[in-house]
Amino acid sequence: MPKSRPPYPTEFRRQMVELVRAGRDPNDLAREFEPSAQAIRNWVAEADRSEGRRDAKPPPADPGLTAVERDELVRLRRENRQLKLERDILSRATAWFARETGVLPSGSSGS
């Protein structure tokens, strides 16, 4: 079973990202410090996304959303859920009023 270690501090990760952006190779940093080169590359990619940088092409499975885009996606999903709920409530209310008044709406739009 692989040994686990506590996550690297945020400040340490930030310093590694700055070193890579200054031109240092992640493989060299991995030999000099403890994290793997892949972990350092992941930190750089995460920092790029959160800062809105999209210079490097993201992997195909990862859309590489920036923090602003992620926030907008969350907001739009919440709004979509609310609109669906309101539509469902209005549909039920229409059916209830139709039953109460004895007028049932036709199943088609008349076209």
C-alpha cells in the first residue's frame, strides 16, 4: 500500500508554479524538491486555469475552465434548476385550475 503524506502547503505550490513560469523544468524541480514532476505540472495547469490563462492546450477530457467560467457555470445551472421548478409549478397549477373550472386544455397546440 502506498504511503500517504499530508498535502503540500499552498505557499510551496505557489513557489513551484512561479519557478516553472520563470523557466525551470518540472523534472529538475522534482529532483531538487520532493513532489513529482507531474504534480508540479498539475499545479501549474491548475494555477493557469484559476488565473484565466489558457496558453497551453488543456487535455481533451479537461475543458480547462477558468474560475470565472466555473462560477458562471454554477450560476447558470442553479438558474436552470430554478426555471425548471417554476415551469413544473406552473404546469401543475394550470392542470389544477383546468380541473376546478371544468375546462380541460387540449393535448395539442392546434396545429
